[in-house]
Amino acid sequence: MDQSSNGPQGPNGQAPPPAHNLPGCYRHPDRETGIRCTRCERPICPDCMVNASVGFHCPDCARGGTGTGPAPAASRPRTLAGGTIAADPRLVTKLLIGINLALFLVQLSVGDRFTNRFEMLGQAYISFPGPVEGVAEGQWYRLLTAMFLHGSYMHILFNMLSLWWLGGPLEGVLGRARYLALYFCSGLAGSALSYLIAEPNQPSLGASGAIFGLFGATAALVRRLNADMRPVIALLVINLIFTFAWADIAWQAHIGGLVAGGVIGYAMLHAPRERRTLVQYGTCALVLVAVVGVTLLRTAQLT
């Protein structure tokens, strides 16, 4: 038997009240959601939720629109050392290689006049008669510029291959800013030790000091990951054998870069999370202070 009906009825013959729908996201009204921003209590859908220490924030509060929300960067993934993850984790390494190659082409085009002007030199006559030149004579820029010059095709080939193999993975682990700080501090430390120990009229050039700093940081990274240290130690020993056995190699720059890179790398990768940035960049600052101190000491000795 068919029976018509106007819908379900309650015990008193009356229809129950309609069920309440979930509110729509304040940015996407067509999307129902049961989540609200823990600060402004506006409804937010999954696409608009920003992780917070307690609950979720809406994008406006996360950007600081309410004056109390965290910055959006706070919810972004970070590298092992706390750096920002980049779309191209080898971009800085590629740029460094490009700069080295470009300056090597300038060296080939201009000749010794360019190289003699920017290579690492303590104090000497470049041409006689002529002025005495070098770091001791106020040309401190040589500590930096020497890091980007090379003496031969084999020299730059070996250094750039090492920079690619070591630098790329480290850049991905540290992030761009920390990686650059490591590279330049290591290179300057190598130049400073070369200035302190080598004969003042002995020129030197090359990215080896910075690259040995990458060796030191790589050892710190392997230690941080509790991985097998033996391959890194073997490769480092081989490079140190070449450093001391091959003529015309500025071993002082290699050792200075290695020590600075190891110290900075350890600080970058083992700093406590709550004061990580302070420890990381503070260590870099201390290395730079040591570079300046060594440079001033040697300059005082030579003048």
C-alpha cells in the first residue's frame, strides 16, 4: 500500500529542526570546515591552515595581520642547520664556480699584470724599480681576491671539481647564507695563515683554502649524521699528502681553511636549536676576528 509522506516526523507529529551546516572558510566560502583560527576564530579550510605552536592560524594572523601571528617562514621546512630550503640547492655553488671561471678567463686575457695585482702577497716588489706592494702595505683586499684566482688549467680544474663535489651537498644541508659564510670565512682564514707563516715575498692564489674549509665542514656533517668517517678521512689524508709533497703549494692556506671550516661546520651542525643562529654566526664572527688579529700582527711584524 502506497502512502504519501511530507518527511519524517517527531513524536508529536512535527518535523525535526533542520541540521546546521558547517561554516564556510572565510577565504573560500564554498568550502565547509570545522577548523577555526586559534587567534581570530575565523573558519579556515585545510588550504588556509598555517601550523602554529597551538592549533592553526589563518594566513592573516600568520602574516602578522593581527599583530600577534607568527611569520609565514616559521612554518616552512628547514635544512639540517636551520637554513631555508631553496628550489635549487646548488645555486650558490654554481655561481662560485662561474665567478672562478670568469676570473680565470680574465687572467688569461690580461696576463700577469692582473694576477700580480690581486694574488696573495705579504710584502714585496712586483717590479723594480717600483713601489713595495702586498697586504702589509695596506692591500688587504688580496686576502679575498686571491681566493678566486688560479695558476693553471689543472689548478682550476681540480679546485672546481672539488668545489662541485663538496660544495653542492653542503649548500643543501646548510642553506645558502650559512654556506656562503662557511666558504668565505674558510678562505679568508687560509689567506691569513699564509700571510702569517709564509715568506712575505711568496705569492699564492687559489680557492684551495675555502675548499679545504668545505672538507672540514664535510667531516663535521658526517659526524653529525653518525655515518662512516673513513672515506672522508682517507680523502682528506690523500689531499694533505699532495699538499705537503707537491712543490709550489701554499700548504698554509690549506691548513688554515681546514681548521676554520671544521670549527664553523661543527658549530653550524651541532648548535642547540634554541640559540642556533647566535652560535652559528657568532662562530663565523670569531673566525673573522681571528683573521683580522693575525693580519694586524703580521703587518706589525713587517712594518
